[in-house]
Amino acid sequence: MAAPQERLKGAAALRIHVGLALCLIICLGIGSFELARALGGNLLSWAYVIEWPVLAGFGTFMWWRLLHGDPVRKPPTSAKAIARQAIDDSDLAAWNAYLADLHRHQSDTDGPPAR
């Protein structure tokens, strides 16, 4: 299992904070501009009224992920999950045996295997 990633600090974190600030200023500024246009009668601007805050939210999400990294995911430890993994392993073994048989059969003949 991988060790948890440390939070970014220093100059790298400062660049990410500045990037988020610019993202929020641009997205919310343009969103308010589009809201004024939409209220003025431009129907297409209503789509942008929704879009720009969503982009600001995505920027905030990415800011968080860049600062904190991926969360550490623990493998399943329940009996049901272990049994499912064993079934998956036996299915994989059966599939590999089937492919090996196909490969042996194709090397014996020139054409595809008969059905």
C-alpha cells in the first residue's frame, strides 16, 4: 500500500493558490456579466450563467486535489470481497488456459480453429 501523499507547501502551493484565485475571479466575474446579459433578454446567456459557477467549482475541486493529492484507498478486507477476488482469479486462469489452447491449435494449422 502506498504511503499517504503529503500536502504541498511553499512555492508550489502558492502557485496553486494564485491559480485558484485567478480562476475564481475570472469565472465568477464572467458569470455575473452573463447574468446581466441574461436578465437583459439574451436567452443563450442563461446557459453561461450556469456554466461559469460550475467551472469555478471544478477549479476549486482541482485546487483541493492538487494540494492534497489522491486519497489512499485501502484494499477490501471483507470475506465477500476476498471470495470475489478468488472467483476473478479462477476466471482469469480459465481464460488464459483457453487462450493458450487457441494459440497451440493455431500453430498446428494455418487457419482459424474450427467451431
